[in-house]
Amino acid sequence: MSIPATREFGYWWHRYRRTWRGTAVISVANPLLFVAALGFGLGQFVDARNGGSYLAFIGPGLLAASAMQMGFLNAAGPVFQSARTGGNYRAAVTTPMEPADILTGHLLFTAFRALTDAGAILLVLVTFGAVTLADAPRALAGAVLTALAFAAPLSAYAVTAERPAQLTAVFRFVIMPLYMFSGTFFPTGQLPGWLQKVVWFSPLWHGTELCRGTGRAAIHLTVLLALTAAGYLAARRAYTRRLTA
């Protein structure tokens, strides 16, 4: 990572230091409320399968889903606003920083946010037995990769978006359906056969499976890394076109 990229990271870190209490409620408290309500509440009425509890099922799923949401929130509005006239990106590009440095620094901060937020959620999940201590590192890595697999391609889209409504549409028609049908709340095996094939292309499903430690970890890891790399390359081109125009 270049020195200029760390400066962009520093900008977002400085902003986060002033607002972390409020963002922690959205990023950490909300998923934990879902875990408590569904895992301890609804979970009492759900039959345990394969010797596991519904809490152990939904905990890692919500961990991955919260990482997806965090990746979206960091790559949608902030990127859109920063690329506008008078935004942070416009100021940064007048310095020795290149558009690629700006992108790298912002994604590095997204990874940091994913690491800290997921770590806080995992601490609670481990405490209540939803995730074992031995499985926690894998779940943490899965959450960070899930966030980046969404943040990188979304950055490419957000930096070129002309209206906030475009980002709202992504949330409504991409993020929310993935949230509901990627195995967060119930096994995807309960879906119709054709929809199960569609779910395979969901980054959140791969992140959820990786956080749970189910399926073939190498495949899930490869898909998330490929999406992150492809998104990063697309974002580099989009940032260069947008910020040097």
C-alpha cells in the first residue's frame, strides 16, 4: 500500500473518531438485536437440526449480512458525496494522491470497519455459544471479505452515479433481496431448485457459508476474492475517469 493511500485512510479514520458511537449502534447493536430476537426468541420454536441450535445457525448468517450492509454503507453514500464537486475526493486529487490511492485508502478503511464491527459482534456470539472460539478467526475473515466483495464493485458504481436514487435502487433491488434469500435466516435448500442455482451467484451466500464453516471453504474464499479483485479493477478505472475528467 502506498503512503498516499494511508492519507486517505487517515481522513476517514479522523471522521470515524468523531462519529463512531452513533455508527456503532447501526453496525453492531442492530445485528445483535436481531440475534437476540431471532436466536433466543424465535429460535425456541425452530427445530434444531444436525445437533445445532437456530442461534448457532443465524448468528454467523447475521454476521455476514451485517458485513454486507456495512460494505454498502461505506461504498454508496460516502463515495457518491466524495466524488461530487467540493467533496473529499475532489480535494484529495489536487494533492500528489492518484485516484487509485484514494480508492485504496477508502477500501482499507472499509476493511478496518468490517474487522472491528465483526469482531465486536463475534465477541458476543462466542460468549453465547453461537460461534466457537476455534471458528471465530474463520468467521471474522469471512465477514471482512464479504464487506470488501460488496464495497469494491459498489465503489465503481457509486463514483459514477449521478443521482442518489441510483444508490437507493441498489439497496432496494439488490441488497435487500440478497439479505432475505442468501441463507441468512433459513437454509437455501428450502428454496425452489431454480432459485438455489441463482443463490450460488450471491456474494452474501458465499460469505454466509464461509462464516458458518459449511460447504467448500476454498470455493467461497475464491469467489469473494475474485469479486473483490474484479471490483477493485473496475473501480480504479471508474475513479480515474471520474476524478481526472
